[in-house]
Amino acid sequence: LGNGGSTLHVLRCLEEQYGDEWTSFTVLLIHSGGYSQRLPNASALGKIFTPLPFGDPVYQMLELKLAMYIDFPRHMKPGVLITCSDDIELYSTGVTETITFDKPGFTALAHPSDVAVGTTHGVFVLDPSSFSGKGGLEYVSCYRFLHKPDVETMQQSGAVCVRGDCPQLSSSGNHGDSGMASECVYTDSIFYIDHSTAKQLLMFHKQMGTLCCEIDAYGDFLQALGPGATPDYTKNTSNVCKEDSGLVEVRQQLYSLLQGTALNVIVLNNSQFYHVGTTQEYLFHFTAESKLRFELGLQPVAFSIFPDTAKTLDQSSIMQSVLEPGCVIGPGSVIEYSRIGPEVSVGKGTIVSGSCINFSVDIPSNCFLSSVSVKINDRVEYVTMAFSVGDNLKKSVKLLSDLHSLQFFGASLPECLDLWSIEASDQLFSSEDTRMGLWTARIFPVCSTLSESVRMSLKMLNSVQRMSPFKLSGFQLLSVEEMLTYKDVEDMLKFRKQIYDEICLQRQKKKS
């Protein structure tokens, strides 16, 4: 459905559940995570439930969102506040300034960012007559909204402001801190829809009936707004994950529905917008000397059993995990919801999630390991996905002859298949629409225990690193796509709870 389709679906559920009563509600709607192909440790349970390295027990993204928006409801008229689950907005305003969501139409928060950040975000073209660029907070009307525009488009449409007007640049990664950029743009984060506009969207959904394509709440709703909006974007499908035949038509209908609706922007000049939705961002913000780490007081070890004899450097991040004496964690690595045995050494810049590793092994650097419980024919089994942190799980090809352009841990996919004695055929991929990529490749062995699944997936990685054969024939193999189809959430939560209980018990022992 996309996050736009799911927004419409939620409005419908609210009306079904509450009838006319929902007209008086202020609603917080968080998109909990989609496929999460760029941060697959969040794919099975949703990005909104990813842990953060602080709090006791650890906070998840959900708690942080509720804490960040705690002041909003008091200053909100009935309507819906929409946010993603992989971004963090931090801001400061003057003592007398408040963020108020009370205007008709849409109201969005805007953050100063350098121009490069604008190419991967939504960008507001502000009405210069209503905008001074001074003070911590300013209410501005928006002429039009650009979705992931190129630099030239931003310049031509008047979205670029001079740096002097942008006291503090928001950095999505480590941009913005260089002091080089003299220009900035104002990028999007969360937005509010007043009740009557939400009702219009609901009516639209009812008329349409079943949604047959992926709608984006940012690109497809916001680009229709403001006096400068034109319908050109409806035909541009370059940013779409999966292009469906009806998409252009649905966009055109949305455009005519929303055209002329106001887009109010609350410019937060002293704000930072952080995106934590990719493996690289996850590692950077949680382990490097990042601004976010400093601003939120993120800890190297949060709610974990971490023996004095375990070796680590300050630059790692351990969340709700049990580490046994003797293990070694390399700098810049993130360990979450895992159990790491005494003879395990984890390389640099590696992510280990939901795994149990109770055997002797060296986990390579820049490796991504995430275990999933699956239920197949009523039996709970385990699969561990293993990749390089930099592997592109979104990339796909349409022909078998193009498989060589897919990279798995530094080798081409056909090379890996040879090493594992797997034949490259259409049956290798789980996707129905002939999309062949790392996401749909059936290469991960199903095992009866959690630690065995980690062991097998690490053997696969090892065979690619050393270019030595490791036969996968004889195993049932799943793709990441299939792991999510068969996932057993209950069993995964049970494993997290065991770790939680063990940490609590250990602490009580220490106290007594």
C-alpha cells in the first residue's frame, strides 16, 4: 500500500471503530516500518520497535517518538499527525514559542539542511514574503513542495536560501557540519492534517475501493499542495519501489482532490533532523562520535550483561544483550537482542541482531547478521540472514544473465552460488514479478535451532570470503522476502524476553 495507502486504511479503521466520534480526536499515526530493506534487522518486527542505546530497560523508537511529541496534543485541533519510525527530530524554541497545529489543511515541520540532503528528502519552496529566517520558530506559507528533487530543480524553483538565514544545518549523517555550504534548503519531517482534510481523504478512499498501487504520503499528498503545485509529478515514477499500472491515475485523482489545499510550514531554525533508516546510519549514529549520540546521551552499553573481561572499545553499542566473559567486540559494531558466547570475536562495523552465538567463531568486519524465527508447517525453525553492511538489498535485475551485477559480501552473486553448489535459475528467486535480487534470493538455510542457523549462515559468508566451497544442498533455503512471510513474531519476542529476564535476574543477584 505504501505509507499513503496505509494512512488511508487507518482513517477508515478509525471511522469503522469510532463512527462520528473520531471527528474530535487528535491522532498520532506512525508508519511502523515497511519492508525496511536498508535496515533489515528491523524488517520482521518493524522499525518503530528498534532499540535505542539508552534507558533502563532500553527505550525503543516508539518511546522516543512519544517523548519528542509530548507537548503537541495540547496545541492541536482534531486531526492526524503523521510521522515515520526511522527519523528523530530535535529542536529548541524560545520560551514563549510553541508549535501549534490548528490551521486548516496541512501543516508540516521544516528543518534547515544542506542542499545535498534535499535530494533525498521533501523540500519546501517557502513564500518569501512570509519568511524572515530569523528566530527559533516561524510560521510560513508554502508555495509548493518538491519530493526528492535534484539540485537544479531546487535552485530554479526558489527553494534554496542563503546560509545566513539558516542558523543551524540539519545533518542526515555527517553533512552540514563541514561549514562549507553557504546555501540551505528546508526539508520535511512530520506533518499534520486537520480533521476536515482527513475526512476528504477518507471519502476519496471509499470511492476508490481497493487500493491497487503504492501511494506515498509524502510525495503523493504534499506535492499536490500550495499555490505553485502542478500535476507534472504525477507522471514521474523514478522514486517508486514498485511501479503499478494505476499509479499515475491515482496520483492525478489525489491531485485534483487536494489542489488548492493550504500547506502551512512551521520552520524550526534551531533543529536537527536525523534519519536512522539504513545500516550505515545505524552504525554511524550509535557508535561514532555523532551529534545524535551526544544530544540524546546514547550509551555504549545499555541494559545488558557485560562482563569486565569482555573486550570492547567505547565506540560500540550493546543493547539488551548477554555477553559472556572472553568475547571480543570490535569498534563501531552494534549488538542488539543477542547472546554472545565466550569464544566469539566480532569484527569492526558489524551489526548482530536477535542471534545466539554459543560456538567459537570470528565474525568478519562490516558484516550484517540478523536471525528470524519462522513457522513452517506448524514447526518453529530459524533462519539467519547474513550480508555485508553495504550490500544493496533493494537492487534487482530482470534477467538471469544480469545476476553478475548483484554483489554479495564483495563477490558477484553467480560466484557465490557456485561456491554453495546452487544452480542459478528462476526457481532460485521467491518473487512473483520476476524481480531477482538479494532480497528474493533463496540462499539462507533453515535450521532447527537459533545458534545452528547463525553457524550455517556464517559458514556461507566464510566460504565467500575465502573462495572455498560450502555446499548448501540438502537444506531448505529461504529468501529474506520469505522469512518475513513465515516469521514467527511470538517466538522472536520470547527470545527477547528470555534475555530481558536474565538481565533482571543477574542484577538482582548483584544487588543482594
